[in-house]
Amino acid sequence: MEENLYVNDLIEWELDSGNKVLERILWIDEDYTIAFLIDVNTNKGLPKLKKVSEIVEEISNRLAFKQRVDPWARVIREEDLRDTEKVIRDKAWNIISELVLEEPLIYERKARGSLVQDAIGKYNAREDNNKLIPKTVYGYLRKFWQRGKTKNSLIPDYINCGGRGKTKAYSEVKRGKPRTYKHINEIGEGINITEEDKRCILIGIDRYYKNKKNISLNQAYKLTLKDFYTYEDYIENGKLKFNLIPRSQQPTYTQFKYWYNIEFEQDVKTSIISRKGSKAYALKHRPILGTSKSETPGPGSRYQIDATVVDVFLRSVYNINWIIGRPIIYVVIDVFSQMIVGVYVGLEGPSWIGAMMALTNVVTDKVKFCKEYGIEISEDQWPCKELGDCILGDRGELIGMPPEDTLSPNLYIRIENAASKRGDWKGLVESRFHILHHETKPFIPGFVDQELKQMTGIDYRLRSRLNIDSFTGIVINLIISHNNRRHNRYQRDTDMIADDVLTIPTELWKWGIVNRSGRLKSYDEDVVKLNLLPIIKATITSQGIKLNGKLNNLFKLKGNYLYYTCEKAEKEQWFTKARSGLLTQEEKSITVSYDIRKPNFIYLPSRDGRSFEKCSLIDPEEIYSNKSFYDIDYKLTKEDVEKQETQGEELQKEIDVTVDIENIVNTAEDNFKLDQDNTITKTQQIAKIGENRKNEKNQRREDEGFELQRTQSESISDSKDEVQTKDTSSNKLLVPDYSNILEQNREGRKRGRSN
């Protein structure tokens, strides 16, 4: 099978000299004809253009190889960074963030020089000291390109990362193209925008333009001049008038518009809403996602993700008698090809955790994934395991959640959230859910059916037969069917019609990779998963690594904990140190990632984010092996309920035992008081402990001794004969008959009391 190329792929070349060169693919054109690559190990090199066909041919001839492990791919979390590291990263990102979007111009030598000079001019206009020079900008760009095209690649020494820089200050030298008539006093040379000028411009924009009066930007500029660039006011014909300062000292409309674009261009939506209202924005100005081919030129341009509750009741993997309710399905769809690229079936409600599981599935090898559920497919039936350029999700899953801390900086993925009540933004994925319900309802037992309940009185919940794993297998089969059948409503463009591309998602995907490639991103699967998996605090204990907070209160495990170990923990003797009190509270606390579906393992990210330690479930907890956290949660909850249900009965039994013990003790107390010989002193009692023990042991040996094949009557007769023999023997010390002695003493005391 021909090797496909993706952005961020690392290609290793064998040179005639025997040396090797490692290059990263930075960009591929939509026609899959040319690509730009950069040597990842050079200190001076810049992107070079190569033909895609030549790269593929070299790989086919084994003169070049795809490097599967990216040494620069890693997971960085904001809380692990120092403030200085963030400042350094953010300063670099602030300088190049606009440049790296200018693809492919930024890769072309002539255009790149112009873009870099413009960026330097903008930066130096805001900076009094430490002027920016081209060498610095090229260094930032080179690091960004060489190390995976992520914001976090700008971390100093490739260890740390940070945020946005500050606006810099004024320069005395006038920048830009000189004015043709600058020699005329009324025109002059013009000014560079100072920090004070910028403040006035932004106040004017906020005061006059960002409101519902619908004033034009040009009119807002004039009103801003009136407020801040006059030197005197006066009354004329009863009206207040203003004298503007000379034109050579005023900011121009071009400068005014420039700063508007710089500060507000990234927030066009907010600007329009502030001027025309949210309803007008949704009606006339909102983007129409999912149908605009200009916004989805090829595979990976935009993925849509959404979740739905399925109208079917499932049973537990642990116990077929446990009904566990209705599952939730998360689906990720590529807008360009309409292929489902990721799925997750679980019990978690709309949340980032469930969304992460679906996004993790996007980069999973689908052949292996299907095999886990007993389904055999070829790679052509589900040919996707790459990340896209943008993910559009629902506010319930993505808003305010961790993607900005992981996906954006580490994987350079843009996150978009659908507005409230704007379900049409995700119409493609939601239409798939409608089809899913329609296709599964006739065949799945336990499907919600109110009519059946009303007509027959049968509770549809009791008809459930499937567990999560078997239901997931059904969903996979439906996805395979969806991805490999014709979609008649798909609108092909002229290129697709010319190539006679079938409107089958897998065919559209394959055609798009060859003809519209450039948006799919290749990353190491494990690193991507580590970025997507939820994290939780854990504690090093003498029993193992314990997940804290009962899985962060997501699952009520009723005081039960899962314990893990790993090679690093055993090598460094974590558990021995924990038991011996040799770890500080800070050393005991660690952060781990986990997969909600597989409690067999958790993952301990390394400090540099490039690797991780795999931790395994410790043997005593193997009862939970190969069971999801959902099943574990249900099992432990069920056990806790059963425990509470039988608690009253168990308590009654314990009380009965306590009462029986008390009765035995009370009887012993009464007998002691009745049989006690008060003539024997306490000292005598203590002094004869050894002798009494010996006599007691001898007597018990006589009473407890075994004689096999002996009837009860014979035993009694023999016992009497033996006692008589002992009594008639005057030459031996007789063993006292304590029972007779006690009985005689008791009778004597009774007679004494009666007298």
C-alpha cells in the first residue's frame, strides 16, 4: 500500500555520503503535488520545496523512511511551568503567531522576507528597548517548524512554555512608506503610533464603534480625533467647535484601522454582536459551518463532535441481572468527507471526559480497535487515525474544559464551540444520531418503547440483553456501514465530478488526501492519547499508587481504591519509602492520566512531556481487570447497597452473640461466688498456679484421651474400674477428683448457712 504523507511527518533520508538527514513536513498543497520540509537538526536552514511524488517514490525505494517516533512530541501542562518560562514562550509566540498562519507564503523566500520585516516593524513600534532583529524572528520560526509546529515548541531549551507578550513602545524613526508630499507643512511626515496614541484609538473604537448606533469605522475615527486631537475649543453661532491639531501630528485613518484590526480582528463576532445584537448576528452574520467548502477544503479541515443518549437500556458486564441504564454515544465526523473518524460508547454524560475518549479513538488504529470487539476489518474500510486542524464541539463538552491547556499548545489544534441553541452548527453529526436510532430500534432488545409498555404492560427495561461491549460492537458495525455506503445528498464540487469520485465517505477521504491534503496532522499515537486522557491526583502509599478523591468524585467507589505499581516505582522503592515515612507530602503526590474504559493501567507523564511511565493494576485488585470504571462503580455501589440492606440482620446476630457471652460470664460469676473457699488466701491462690495447672492438665488428659472402636457404655465402665483401681492403691499419689471435692464443699457451705 502506498505510504500517505501528512503534515508533521518526519522523513529520514539516506545521503550518498552515508550520512542521514531528518526532515519534517510543514505543509502540503491541496492538490497533493508539492510540500515544504525543513531539516530538524540545522541551526540555519529554512523550509525547502519538494514534490510529493518524489518523496513517496524515495520511500517506496527505501531511500527514505518515515520516522514513527517523534522525539519532540510531548505533553506539557501549564501548572508545571515557571512564570519565566511562560513569558519567554509567549513573547516568541506573540512575534510569530500571525506569520505561521501565512501558509504557504511564509515558506517562500521572497514573501517570507517581507512578512518578517512587517512583523519586526510592528513589534519595534511597541518596544522602546530590545529592538527585534530578523535573526531572532527566523530563530523562532525555525524552532516552531522543526519541533512540531506547536506553541509549546517555543519553550526555552525545549523544556518549558508560556503565553502572550506585551505591546511594545514608540520609535523616533518614522516607519512605513514616506509620504509623497511630506515637504508640505500641512501634510508633514506623519507620526509613529505611541502607547498614548494607541490608548486613545482603542478608547475611540470602544466608545463610538462597538455599540448599536451603527457608526462607520471612518466616522468613529473622526470622533476620536475630536476627543483627543484638538488643542482648543470655542463657541461659534452658539455651537461648540474644536480645532484639530496639525495633520502631521494626527494618527491617520489607516493607522486607526490598523490598530482596530490588530486588537479586534480576532473577535469579529463580539464586535458585530456589540453593534447589531446576538439575534442579528445569528441570523445574518454567523458562519454556516458544515456546508461551506471554502472552510473545509480537505480531510481534517474541521471535525465535528457531539454526544447523544441512546434510547436503549443495557446490562452490566459483571452481572447479567444488573440493568445499568442508557448509554451515551460520542461521534467525531470529518466535515469534508462525512466519514466518522472517532467514536466512544459509555455512561458518562456530556462532558470533556467523554469527548476526550472519542478524540482518543480518532488517532487509534481502527483495525486493532475493531478487533477488540470481535470485528475484522481492513484498513481501507476505516482509513483514519490522524488529527485535524479544527474541532467543533458543543458548549457542554468543550467550553471551559482543558483543551486549551493541552490540545492547543501541544498539538496546535483549534477548538471551536457551538453557540447556545445553535444545533445547526453540528447538523452533520446530529443527523447521524437520527439515523443510528432509526437503524437500531427494530433489532435491539431493551429499546425504549412506550407503546409496547402501554399495550402489553411489559417494561421495556426488563427486555434489555446487551452490555456496553456488545452494544459498542453494534455501533461499530453501523459506522463501518456509514463510512462505506453512498451518500446521495453530498454535493460534489467540479474537481470531484471530473474525477468521478463516488460520494462514499471512505472514497471522499482517500480522494481528499491525494487532491486536498494539508490539514491532517500526524502525531505519535501515545503522545496524542496522553494529551487527551483525563488527569487525576494520586498518592504514593505503602500499598501502591492510589487514585485520590475516588476518581475525582466522578465515580463513588464507596471507599474502595485501586492501587497501581510501575517499574520506576519499584526501582526507586517508592512504596518502601512511603511505609517508612521517608517521603514528604509533596513527594507522595503525583499526577497521572487514566483511560476511563480500562482501569488495568494508568500513566505517569515524564517531566519533559516526551514520554510516560505505564503503571499496572496490582494483583489484589485483579477482580477489576478488563472491566470499565463504569462496571467497577456499579459493582461497588451494588455491594454497598447489599451491605446496608443486611446490616440490620448482621447487627442482630452480633448482639445475640454478645448476650450469649454475657450469660456465660454471669453464670461463671455466680458459680465462683457459690463455690469460693474464703479460707484460702490470695497469696496461696497465686502460689499454687503452677501446681494447679499441672493437676488440671493431667485431669484433662484423662478426660480428653482418645480410644478408638470403643462403645460409650464400655468407656463408662472402664472409667469406673480405673478409678476404683486407683483408690485401692495405697502406693501411688491419687489425682484429686475436683468435681467431687467442689460438690462436697458446696453441700457443706449450704448446711452451714442453713444452720
